[in-house]
Amino acid sequence: MKASNELWKTRLTGQITDGLAEEIDTFEMQIELRRQDKMDEKVFAETRLRRGAYGQRYDNGQRHDGSESKTLPYDTTKHTKGPDTVWDAPGMLRIKIPYGGMNPEQLEVLAELAEEYSDDIAHITTRQDFQLHYVHIENTPTIMRRLAAVGITTREACGNSIRNVCGCPFAGVCQDEAFDVTPYADAFTYFMLGHPDAQNFGRKFKPSFSGCHQHSCGLAAMHDMGMTAVVREVDGERKRGFRVVVGGGLGAVPRQAKLFDEFLPVEELLPIAQAMSKVFGKHGEKKMRSRARLKFLVDKWGIDKFKEEVLAERANLTPDPRWTEYLEHIEEETEKPSRPPGDLPALNGNERMNHWVKTNLREQRQEGYVAATVALPLGDLTSDQLRSLADIVRQFTNGTIRTTVEQNFVIRWVSKADVPALFNALDAVGLSEPGASNILDIVACPGTDTCKLGISSSRGLAAEIRSRLAETSFKLDQAVQDLHIKVSGCFNSCGQHHVADIGFFGANRTVKGFKVPHFQVVLGGQWEENAGSYGLPIVAIPSKKVPNALDRITSFYLTQKQPNERFVKFVKRIGKTKMREILEDLAEVPDYEGNEDFYADWGDPRQYSIGDIGKGECAGEVVSQYEFETAAAERIVFGAQVSLEEGDAQKAGEDAYRAMIKAAKALVLVQYDDVTEEDPDEVVDEFKERYVDTELFLDPFAGSKFADYLFDAHQQVGRTFDADSAHHLIEETQLFIEAVHSCYNRVRTQGLNR
Amino acid sequence: MDLQHVNIKIFVEGELTVDLDDVIKVFHELISQQALPGVLLDVGDYRHVPAGPSVLMVGHEADYCLDNGGHRYGLLYRRKAPLAGSNEDRLRQAFDAAFHLCQLLESKFPTLKFSRREFQIIINDRGLAPNTPETLEAAKPAIESFLNGIFDNTQVSLEPDTDPRRRFAVAVKSATDFALPAAS
Ligand code: SF4
């Protein structure tokens, strides 16, 4: 804990708005109450989450060192800061940046905080937030005060609340937008922040604003509430409104958002958001966390009933002047440049600058200006870089900058005449990475580096691919340069792997008794059109062979694509069977002896949970029945994808169910070999009795979620599938199979007794 | 003035010659054995960030980085937990902890050599020690007496960082090596 915490409290008095100051004081008191064990640990955990203070890997006080799990020697006399969460274990602090908008003073404060309370690194997330890692809980109120003094809050950055409001980083300068969504996103943020009607959710709620449909800057389709700007002629007048979609989301089982309203007049934006929050708070699932996102309520009711309920709630709201006050001068509000417009000077053969200009600049709607993307490897930058960036923003703009969902910054309103000077200024501080928004600009979630749920090293893999591509990327064919790669450390999709051209998510496999880090290869997703479609996993590849898999995919694409064929269309035309075929041999894991490297993850020399090897596996020469059965389940679910692709949703759904039964049977066989999948009732009963009732199958974090997928599917056997429901069941089956692998690994490590 | 959260960065002599993957391995071993005072818990790899912390070992009381801040590698000890004692004691504690790991790394990597004449002192707390001439004035006696304890009658120069946005920091340079017992 910092020695200066009290000092900051006094020093910042009067510099923070009363409401915020009071909230932070209250949070500080809650920390003290929990420290003295006068507040329940679960209540405290949700309280701190709503303040943005999140858990981090190893915060249960255990760490696997490659051969065994060891207890970290923390002071055990202290109380926990949540179930199974050691008080002194550092955590992550998420800092909300509404629509990514920042100013130089805020950059400077972030720089100070990263230095003084974290590890000198500030990290931009895929939802335009910042994260600081390794933060001690007792320092969080001071950090919050220092942020609040420059107008930033961490409130509702995590927990069951309305999360950061995302928005196009090009809003106001984009050539394609209907209008600048910035002031609407801003009004939405502060109207809903702490709103009493948004405090009773069973899960988080993520909103987003986009200026147009065709690009992906706001990713409307993957949000709980996505707004896309639309202008319409109403009674001869041009009126602003939003195309609103609801119930979208990535996570374990992604959902495309459903259309709520083709044109919601801007006057109705805030009341509808309030009414929707009320409906979600009242009717959203509360007990089963895995079914508590808005998408499940929309699914359960159907979009028509959902809309009906929201409109009924809207009709009953007490009018609030804040709904429309902000609209008064909104059309005149816009950022202004600080420098006159200009022309791009000759770049005089500076190859690096030319390359950067080509990939990182975007013409603004306003003549003579460009928006420049500052590409950050893995979304990270240092405190010194943040301070330099603050200077650069002051020098070239009116003092504004935005974070992006691709974990970068965008500097807008750069006069074209200033481009060489801007490049040189960025270059001097290591911020002139080219390749913004292309194959080099890989998005990765924190994964096993800091996330408690990480299975494989997403950042390690992304760093490896980046360094292999760094030298050559701009010599690659344009079609390959344009690909988007996104990596998640597990199925939860924080790295947004579902909407990449080529996505990866972490998985683990046990091969001949050894655990091996893997990534599922996800193809068929679409980044454009605001995340227009979601990909599906086609095969799991050992982590260390993923770069080879990427080479294969891109070479195959280059040689087989038709002129101007985008990757997503290419995958559709070629088919997943063929795509899988070209990767299949890479799925093989070489024997442990002499290939130990395969049994460790990228950037982590520890044996990948080698201590989890079970006893009596006789050098792992025997391929168990379990491995045969799960391999078969994986084959069947892949076949289901192919059927779906061929338009046979019914067969796809039925095969997905069959694969689930097969995987469940694989686990049952570990304990009891007299079970057959000809009798699914028996498989499900045995599975329930042996793995669910005994809690062996319960996921440490997701609880019974994956078992429920099986039970739901089994209960609905014989149903009719459409493309949507078959797609969902395939996703659920993939996750169920992953959970079977995890359970098998746990059972091998811990034995059958819980 | 209370000097807490002392950071010491002892610079690498010449170019860095070690493979940082190997340093990461050593950090993992140290964590596994909990081989340094306090709780050691994680390894961070920031080699993708230019002039950043590079590779670090995160602890509860302190972090240890093979830091590349300012494009200059050095072993950075970053004290996080407050310490009792005088300012001079705290400077000495941080210095000893940093130098201990320098010696340990030197013993593992024969080509790696840390300077015995040049290091940096940073106070990682703008609340206690803003980077102002007043802080320098107030901190100087403790810094000088700490330096007297590690250098034998030699001329030592102190160069403060004058950017008010940065943390209070002084670069220490001497004409002769500091005198400390070898690591046991
Ligand atoms: S995708 Fe998984 S590993 Fe990555 S941050 Fe999300 S929960 Fe953690």
C-alpha cells in the first residue's frame, strides 16, 4: 500500500465533483469494513467489481510452477477480498474511457498511475477501456481520486452494470458516417452511469455507437445494445435517429444482435435505454449466470415480445428533462482543429514513413486533414510513451485523442502538412508502428498472462506471430495484409476471435498423458459491417504449431482465391472441410521426449501444467478410450458445421447433439465402461450421477454452465432446427467438449474425489 | 520528508548480451523457490514495448525488472510496500536488494555485467516526493549519507532529472566502484 494515500485524499479535495468524491470515500470505507471482516466477502467482491477492481491470475494464492501447484506465501491472517481471493494478491483495475475519448491531461495522469501503482504499462482493451495490472486493492481509492480529478471514472467498469460505452474513434471526421455519434454516446454514458434503473442486472450490459453500417469501428452487432447513426427524411425535414439492435454479444456462445428499431429518433434514445435497463433488471436471469446476458432474454421472449415490454415500460417512465436537454445545440457541437488544413508534402523516399502513411492514415471528411492511427503492439504502452503522446496531441491537435476497439489510439484533425512531423514525433518515442488494422495489428486478450480464466497464452502467441510478420508484412500480398487476426486465451472471446478473419482461442488437450496448450482455429468471422458474421472453430492446433497453421491458411488463400475475393467469402466458397484438411496434420502432437517445447506455451518456459500428468500412464504410450471418443466427438461436431454450411440445419443440430453425447460418454467411460451411446438417456444419467452430482464436472469459474448445455439439448431431443439454433448448439457442443477435456485433466490431477 | 517506494536501477555495462528468454527462466525459478525476500508471484514480458520494462518479476513487496527504460538496460528494483526506518535505511535496503539480484544474474550469465559506478535512484511516489528542487533539497542529506556508505571517499556526482512531470530521480555516477560485500 502506498504511503501517500492519505496525502492525496487531502490534496485532491475540491478537485473532484461532490458525487464522485463521496462515492470514492464510500468505497474506501467498504475496503476498511471488509478488511475488518465487517462486510461479507461476496458483497465486497461485487462492490469492488462495480468500481472496476477486478481479480487477476494467482489471486487465490496458488501458482503452478510447471511441476506442482504451490501456495504463495501471502499473509494469511488477512481476510479475503472475495471468495477464494487473497487480500494482498494484486488485481487489475479497469478504467472506463467512454467512446475512447481522451485529452492530454488524462494521458499524463494515466502515465503517473501506471508508474506508481502498476508495472509501468497501460493496456488498452478491446472495448476502448484502459487496464492497469498488479494493483493493490488498498491503493484503488487513491487511483480513483487521481482519475476523477481529470474527469475519469472506473465506476461500473466491471460487474453487473452498464459497461463502457463504445463508439467509433473516427466519429465526427469519418467520410461514411451519417452524423457524429460522439455527443450521443457521451449523453448515454453520463445519463446511465449509476442510474437507479440500471443497478439490478444479473449480468453486464454493453452498449456501442457506430456512425455507419459498413465499417466495424463500433461493432454494433456484437453488443447488448448497438446504435448505428441514420438520417431520415421526416415530413420534409432531415431527422437524426439510430438503427438499434439488441441482444448481441460474443462470450462463449456468440449471438448476432436482433433488430429492435430501424429508426429510433434521437429524442427517444435515452428513455428507451432506461426502459430497456428496467426490463433487463426485472426479467433478466439472475440465478444462472451463464444465461443472464440480455441475449438470452431476447432469445427466450423473441424480439417482438421484448420490444413490446420495453415500449410498455417506456410509456410508464416519469419524464426526465435530461432525455432531451443535451440535444439543444448538438448539431453544432464538433471538434475543431488547431492547425490549418494542408497538403501532404513529398515524403522523399522514406520507406518507413511511406509505409506508415499507407497503412495508418485515413482521410477525414474535412478537406486537408487526416486521422492517424497509433498502432500499439498488444495494446500496451509505457508511461513515458503516454507523456510523449500527450505532448504530440497538444502539438498537432486541439487536445483530443481516441482509443479504439483494436487496442490502438487515433489522433484526429492532423493537418496533412504536418504528417511528416507527426510521424517523426511518434517515431522518436517508438509509436510509429505501421500496419494499423491489418494482419500485423493483432488483437489479443490478456490470456494466461494475467487473466484468471486464461487457458493458453494469447499474448504470447500474438507476440510470436507479430515478430514473425514484422519484417515482411508490408511485402505480403495486399489480400493477406488486409486480414484481421484476433486471439483469445479461452472461449470467452475477450479477444473477439469470432469476428476475425482468422481467430484463435485457447484450449487444452491431454496427449498420451501430457497436457499440451492448444488453440482452436476459428474461421468464417467477419470484421466489416460492424461484425457482420461469427466464425466457428474448425480444428485445435498445438500452440507451437499455430504460426505454421497461419502460414498454411494465408498461402492457401493466396493461391486459391478468386480476384478480389475477401477471406470470409473465400472460406465460404472453399468450405470448412477443405480448410480443415490443409491443417489436419498440424494437429498432431509429437511425443514428449525430444519435443518438450511443444509442452510449454509461448513466452512461458514452465511445462504446461506438467504436474497434472496422472499416475500410472506408463510413459503415455497408450491412447486411451477417452481420447478416441473425444476425437470422434470433435469429428462429429465438425461434420455438423459442414452440414450447416451446406444449408442442412436439421442435420447440423442433430449431429451437434450426437457429438455432445459422445463426449459425455467419453468421460463416463473413465469410470464405468458399460455405457453405450445407443442409449443417450443412460449416458446422460451416468454423466449426471458421476460428474455433475459429484461436482467433478463443475467448472471452477463457469459452474454448471457446460453441463446445462448437455441437459438442455437432451431435454429438447427431436426438436426442429433452423440455422440460428443449429449454430448455437454447435457452439455449445464445442464448449461442452472443451469442458470435458478440462474435467478429464482435473480428474487426472486430483483423482475422482473432490 | 519521508522517502518511501525507493526504486534503484543499476545499469548494465555495455550492450545487453543475454537472451531475455533465459532471464525469464531464471525469474520463474526464483518464484518457484521463493528465493528472494517477500512474496514473488509472476513474470511479465513486455519486450514488445520499446524502451519499456522489458521483462519483470512481480512481487508483493517489490518488483524486479531487467528494465529498458530510456533505451538503457538495467536491473530495476521497485519497492512497493512501505518500510520502517530512516530515509537512508530505505535507500540502502533498495540498493542492497537490487545489487543482490544483479550479482545473482551475473553468476548465472557470465557475459552479463552490471555497473558498480552508475545507477539511478527514483522515488516512485509523486505524492511524497514531487519532482521539484525542494524535494531535491530535502532528500539530498539522506542520499548523500547513503552514498557515503557505499562509496569510499570518492567523488560522486548526482544529476537530478529536471522534467517536473517525471518522478523524482537522480542519476549517480562515481569514478570508482562502490564497495559492497560479495553475495553469499
Ligand atoms: S478470453 Fe478468456 S483468457 Fe481472454 S481475457 Fe477473456 S476470459 Fe480471460
